[in-house]
Amino acid sequence: MRYAMAIDTRKCVGCSDCVVACQTENNVPHGYCRDWIVENVSGAYPIVEVELRSERCNHCENSPCVRCCPTGASHIVEGGIVMVTHDECIGCGACIQSCPYDARYSHPDGYVDKCTFCQHRLQKGQNTACVEVCPTKCLHFGDIEDPYSDVSLALKNRTWKVLAPEAGTKPQLYFLT
Amino acid sequence: MGAGATAIGLSTLNIAGLNLAKAASSDIPVSDEEMTSFPTYCEVCFWKCAGWAYVDKNKNIRKIIGNTEDPHCNGRLCPRGTGGVGMYTDEDRLKTPLIRETVNGEQVFRKASWEEALDLVASKMKDVAYKYGPASFALFNHGAPGSHFKHLLHAYGSENEGEPAWAQCRGPREVGFSATFGSWIGSPEPTDIRDTNCLVLIGSHIGENMHNGQVQEVADIIGRNATIITVDPRLSTVAAKSKYWLPIKPATDLALLLTWIHVLIYDNLYNKDYVEQYTMGFDLLKEHVKDMTPEWAYGITTIDPATIRKTAREMANAAPSVIVHPGRHVVWYGDDSQRERAIAILNALLGSWGKRGGFYFKESVAIPKYPHPAYPHPEWSWKDNLDGKYPLSSMAITTEMLAASIPEMGYKHQIKAWIVAGTNLPLTIPNKDLFKNAAEAVEFIAVVDTMPMEITGYADVVLPECTYLERYDTLRAAPHREPNVALRMPAVEPKYETKPSWWIAKQLGERLGLADYYNYDDYADVLDWQLKKMGTSLEEMRRIGIKKFDRQSGPLYLADGEEYHFNTNSGKIELYSTEFADLGFDPMPVFTKHPEPEDGFYRLIYGRAPMHTFSRTSNNHNLFDLMNENAVWVNPKVAELWDLKNGQMVHLKNQDGITSTFPVKVRVTERIRWDSVYMVHGFGHDNKKLTRSFGRGASDTQLITNVMVDPMMGGTGMRGNFVTFITDKPGKEAEA
Ligand code: SF4
Ligand code: SF4
Ligand code: SF4
């Protein structure tokens, strides 16, 4: 089993509902976030393209943050979710530096925090908070090894890209183009 | 961009002063089972999505989640609804009643008890009624609190109640569509986007305006590659997702609509059976648009004739499953009812009204009226003041009510005092002088709000309302495909000394000797009585939040060839409006040219961001985190001319010499035309009590001093304002 997320950039309107839903679900302190929106504009008026996408931790298969963590606080759990055990984290920030996606932040309580793929919800059979709230239903989540999961179905017959493939991290966020 | 600094690409923002003090010791998410959920419907905007407020054991509201049964949201609130918890937690909230006092020549607010504040408001109401008659006491309102104060004012003897929803927003479309189809559009719009094959948007930026169910349906049709045609001088989010983006020259939309009508008729693309069966005036219309060729429109709109023809053909191919969307905020140039008429006529020619994928026949459930004595007949109402002006205004015109508040304006009937509930007039009404002079002229102003919005600064008495999460309110029974009712109940006790509007209004009523109109102890009793009459109960609704009912009015759509009587003078869809003709207005829309910016000035276009509602959410911490200021969008060519850099702070000055109080960030972007600039509405707060949003961004409303009034319904056209950049003024104010 490997959890993954597909983000349909054609549907995303950049509303940031996924950001605020994550904040309320996961009690992320004000001024911080685990997911965020990127807008890319290309071309010149009036031939212009806009891409909007919701980003978060890529839960990389080959995760530099886990490798560089001196205490083992950063680790990988079932389904390939990259987690941080807060008690074991000394807040050194090595993982923040190593992440090509800038997905981690220093929590004011002294540890490093990031997207958990809402593991506490998955364990109860619920979907992630951001996927559940997205008004455009542009986020698809599930086991990418299951051909009938929402994420696998979303990837079928569509072109997609991953971010910073050159980093070789085998990221698990797929952006449908 | 990344985790930590909450940021969205379109505003290059940095959160200053991260909230380090907050010890988030309870960072572990609370599981849903350990919380209690209470039904509510959202008050962060007018879409009123039904949801559940989740409350933990310590009586903290942790999150708000959409109700899956609700057709307004389908279980998914928008960012503002999800962040609605920030309305409750905002530490800047109004906490106690306040009374204005003069101390050593200086005006200050002092805290007061409810008893004292209510006594004062009631005594002023008695006083005004005695001196000038109760009709001279007016109400300005928006949203749910309005209904409670309307009841109070009606019982007291005044019908002078106005909401910006009419003259500052959607009035023209109701006039245009009712002249054509004999029906208002209303809210939510009965646009059958879910099933459409072609959606045409005239400046409507769905996705930036986060009208939830509508945004969801647009996302659905993007998913199945339906045709979207967006007409907008700015590459809006939805324009970027459209098959066709028509980057029209601003203020020329009506020419485009008329030429589309021309093409549909002269290229024989219109829906002949539908037009024949349901409409009147076709030949007159045909003659009227004879010369309005795409070549004629090209010179006006800058949209090339081939694109005009192609897009008209796309609509015709999709018909009747096509929607030329009426839009919502449509007070632009003062001929807005006529532009909306042209939109309605296009829909009629395409045969989309009453058809799947066009406009469905909406239905709402009737809420039984809780018994009370008949209202007294008011001595006069806002309509009597118009002297025949704006004959199609079916709701009061706020700006006229303001003018009637200024004795020098010489209105027949004068307004002497106000209650303002849930609307921040200073950041809503264009032409600030009108508002200011009116506020200074009236004898008394009571403001009911949850936040220290700018309007509270003008109040004599401030009555702090609790948020929607802390109160019972009127039932929501908005029209939709399926009639339904939704309940709002308190999830927690009101914070501070705040009170629900129903309680405030009842207290005032009782002090005014109107106790007969308040024949209940708790508003929950009223709700239970109403719900029982509807075959449910408060108890059941607490469990389900929303209940749907069977339709009574017939199917959603017209069957092919079905007889149908439209509620117009002729009983037909009027391509030629007899109503307009009778009143001396153009029976068919005529294009007129609107003023253009002088050299060095740019047309000010404003709009919405998905994470904010007008000026009311900018201080909400959750939503502030998503967007904490607006920016002025500037085309790179213009930026080069002015040597403007991305992120630079500038002041804006309009054609009347008004300069923005605060500087605003420049966003250099290819997404806007070179003759216009764009800003998100609702920023530039100048009340220091809004500690987060004070001084952030600039207020578009402040720069709107040229108002082009719609002679048909009094709408305040606001898109005829032009701004230039002031780059040498220090940007200090922003950091104040
Ligand atoms: S909630 Fe959905 S549409 Fe909105 S920004 Fe997030 S991913 Fe995009
Ligand atoms: S999966 Fe959960 S933790 Fe990750 S961004 Fe979405 S809501 Fe936040
Ligand atoms: S659209 Fe958003 S803000 Fe408006 S009522 Fe629905 S959830 Fe609330």
C-alpha cells in the first residue's frame, strides 16, 4: 500500500479552503500552514495561462528528511506516510533544509511539523480534511497501488507531473495538467 | 513558498509577527467522536450553507464542516465557511454595549449595561416617533439579523429598510430578468450549471466569488469539458479555465451582447420553436439589432468578428442547455438593467429558461408565519420619496435613504435616525461624502454588529451581537431545485456580553410597548412552532440540520411544447418589454458609450477573493492567514511606464482627486488589460480596533466617487472611476 494524492490543476480555483480546513482539523497555529497554494502565470496578455495548485508534503518514497534526521523523529509509517514524532524531535531543522519542497516548518512549540496525510483520519477510514472540504473536488487521495482507488482513477487517462523530479525523491503528489 | 508562512501565490505576502505567544499544546487533532456537533447555516456570506459546528469538551469550537444533505454546499463549505470559526474566536469582537459620550470635548465610547443601552435606544425610538413619526426611523441591514429588526420596525411603524443587496449589487438583474421572463433570479441563482453544455460569464468571476454550490457545479463542468465562454478585461481564475476568454474593452459588454443577439437572429441560430411558442416582439427585436453586426461591435469591444460569430455558434449548438449567466454584483455603468435585459434576451433566443442545463424552476418551502398582531400602516415609505424616479425599484435604495437623511437635500419625507445591522456602510456605499453627511445629519444611530467595523464609529449606541455560531436565527428556506429548510442553533454560549439579534429586537419591542409582537420567551419556541407546522420539529432538526421537501410547483423544467404562462404583461417572454415601454424606457437595449480614462489614468475594476466576504472577514484570523491585504493588479506595460516594481507600495488617486488613505502593493501581472487596474474589494480598513486588518491594503470603495445611477431602479454604477499612481508618498501609514 502506498498513499498518494492527485491534484487536478484544471479544477483548482486557488480558494485555499484546503489550507484553512487543514488548520482547523490539525490545530495548526495561526501564521503557519501544512498546505499552501501556488499560482503560476505564463504568457503575455492576452495569451496567458494560469496554473493553480494545492501543495503539501510529497511523502516521498526516497525521503531526504528521514535520512538526515539525527534522532529518528522523522520516519515512515504504513502506506509510506512520512511522520514526525514530536517528542523525539529536537527542532534542529536539518529536515527543513533537506526538503526540496519546503514542506516543513518549525512549530512554535519547538518541534518540526508538516502534513501527515491526516493519518488520524485515515486510521478511522475517513479521508483527509483537505480532500473532504475542497469545493471543486480537485483533490484525489488513496492507495496508488490499488487500481480502483480514487487517486488511481484520477490519474487514469490524464497527463500529470510531479514537482522537482530531478531531486530523485520519488514524490507522491501528482499534479494533473 | 512553502509550509509555515501561510501564503497564496497571488499575493506575495509575508506574515509579519507570527503568533509565537500562542502555546498550541493541544496540537493533537481531536477526533470527531470526542466532539459534539451542532447544526448551523453559515453567515459568512449570503449563500447560507448548512453545516455542523464541532465543539470539544472544553466548549471550544474546533471546526465547521458542511452538511452533506445541503444543496447549497453538498457537505463542503467554502474557505470562509470553514474559517468561520475565526468569527467566533476574534479577540477584537464587540464585547459589551457601548454608548457615545463627550468627555472634555472629546467623543468616546464607554461600556454600558444592556439595560442602559436598550433603554437608550428605545427612548430614542419613542422620541423620534413622537417628534417626526415612526417612519422616519430607518433600518440598514444585511443577512440574518435584518429579519429581526425588520419585524421590530414594522411593528413600530416604519417600512424604511434597505440593504446594499439591491442598489449596490444585484438589483439590475432582477429588473432585467423580470421584465423578460416575469421572474426574479433571486439567491441562490437557479442556473442549472450542473447539466449545462455551455456557460457564458459576463464579468462574473465564479471561483473568486465563492458562491459555493455554483462554484462546485462550475468545477464539475470543467471536469467534463463543457464549453465556458468568459468575457472579462481581466484573466479571472475562471477565464483561465475557459475554452474562450474574450478580453473585452471595459464598459462595452452591452455591444457584445447585442451583436450576439444579431448573430443568433441573422445567422438563423436561435431556437425557433421556443421563440415562436413562448416569446413576443421577435420582429421588433430583429429590426432593432439589424445593424449591430460583429464588425460594428469589433470597433467598440475589441473582440474580433470571427470570435464573436464562433462563440455565438457555440451557444446555439449547446442550446437549450446553455446559460448566459446574469452575474450577481452588476451595478457597473448605470445602464445595468438594460445590460441584464440583453442577457435575458439572449437566454430567451437560446431557449434556455426552464430547460435542463439552462435555468431551472426554483422552489422554496413556505415558513409558517408565527402569529402576531397586524403591523400598523406606516405614514410613508421610501417609495413615496422617489417622486416617480426609479420606478422599477422593488427594494429600497440605500443611497436614496441616505440622501433623505440629509435635510438640505430637500426630500419630502426625512429620515431622522437609523438602526444599522450587519452592514458596514462606510466600506459599502460609494461616494463616501453622501454617507458621511447623512450620518452627521441624523439625530441617532444604533449599530448592531459582531465586530468593530467602521460603521460602529458613527454610532451613538453599539449593540454587540453574538456570532451565528452562538445563536438561534430565522430558518433558512432559500429556493433551490428541491425545497428545503435549514436550522441554525447555538453551538456554544455567546462569548462576552454579546446577544442574539432576536433577543435585542425583542427587548427593544417590549420597551416600546410592542410586547404583543413578541409572544414567546425564546426564539427556539418560534422555531419549534414553525417546524412542527411543517411536519418536523426543533428536536428533529437539531439532529439533521436540513430537511428537504417534495416539490409542489411541478417539474424543474418545461416539457417540449408545454403551455406556460409567464408572469409578464403579455404572459409571454418579452423580447420587447412592454413594461419598460410603458415607463418610457427603451423597450429593447441600446448601447451607449461610457466615459474612458484620461491619459495616465486606469479604469478601477474590483472584485472578490475566494477567502473573503466584502469587508467583514478581513480581520478573521483564519482568513487573514490566507490573505491579509489586497494588491493593485497592473499590466507589465503599465508598470514599465510608471517604473513600478512587483510588491512596491503605491497610493492610488482617482479622477476626483481622492487619494487612498493607505498604500497598496503593486502586483505586476499579465492577467489584466493595460487600460485597467484591479483590486479585491473590502480592504483598507481605517478603524484601529480591527487590530489585524487596520491599514492593510486600500479600499476600492473610497476611490469610487463617480456614481452612474441606473434611472430604472436606482443602482449605483461604480465602474466609471479611474485611478492613477502616486509613488512618492511615503508608505508609512500601512505600518501604523
Ligand atoms: S480547496 Fe481545492 S480548489 Fe480550493 S485551493 Fe484547495 S485544492 Fe484548490
Ligand atoms: S492531508 Fe491532512 S495534514 Fe496533509 S495537507 Fe491535507 S489536511 Fe493537512
Ligand atoms: S459560500 Fe462559504 S461563506 Fe458563503 S455561506 Fe457557504 S460556506 Fe459560508
